[in-house]
Amino acid sequence: MSNHLDHEAYPLDPASAWPAADIAASWQRELPGVRTESIEIVTPIWRIAKLLADDRRRTLAALGIDPSTLDLLSVLRRSGPPYELSTREITRRTLVTAGAISQRVARAEQAGLVERSPSAASRRAVSVRLTEAGHTLIERTVRELLEHEADLIAGLTASDRTTLRDLLAKTEQLLNAPPPPPTTLP
């Protein structure tokens, strides 16, 4: 049984009773002068990300699809008719390596969810197109997944969602910004 004094459970216990404010206060006490303002932002985001990732894995398993296949089929479905992209374009849109895309496409092709063909754009390029089975699977999965995830945030008002969306977008921009140049001391 875990409680807030069970140091071995922290930070792995998703229902941890260690509020971020307590963690920040502990570090302020233990390392006076250290900057702790990030703890009450980063720690809840990290915990939420873990909770959402775990929930998504369970939900996708129940829906009969793995995350990498969902990613591949989603990119193809969102591309619009004829639901076909080159492997290079899929790589660009998914932000994974060409090798990973090749493996995903091969697995999805074996499952009858996509089909490959030579690209009209280049002799070396390969096009990947959703099959009817892939189209059916991705539409069913996305509908059920988005409905489920909408339920997860149903306790937030429209205003809460807008504020959170904007703050998360700003945080992401800050994290993706190039680092400032190092300062040189005289």
C-alpha cells in the first residue's frame, strides 16, 4: 500500500500523493537558492503525459490497433482523397525515421491495411495508399479514441480548454525555440 511517505513509489505511482508544491518546498528547504519554479509546471505535465500515454495504450489495445499503425493510417486518412502519400512524405509528417516508416508500412501491408505501389513522382519513390480495410479501421478507431479522450477532459469548461490549449502551445513554442547563445564573461 502506497502513501505519501512511501519514497519508493514516487515518481512511478501515477496516483502519487506528492503534490508538486510539496516537492518544490522540499527542494527549497534542501537546496536553498535553487530555482524551483518549474516543478509546479513540469511535474504535473509529466504526470499527465504518463497518465494519458498509459490510457491511450490501453484504449488502442482494446480497439485492436498499435500506436505506430494508428500513426501511419491517420497520416494517410488525414491527407484526403485518394488517401495516398509517398513514403518520404509520410516520414516528414510523422517525424520518425524512414526505416521506421518502412517497417510500419510492411506490417500494415501484411495486415491488408495499406498497399504500396511505385510513385508517379519518381522511379525510386514508393506510394502508400489506404485499403478499404485500412480506411474502415482508422475511421472506427479515430471516432472511438476521440470520443473517449473527449470524455477524459469533459470536466473542463470551454474556457478552461481554450486557456489550457493556449498555454500548452506557448510552452511548446518555448521548448522548441533555439537555445540562447552562451553568455561569455569578460
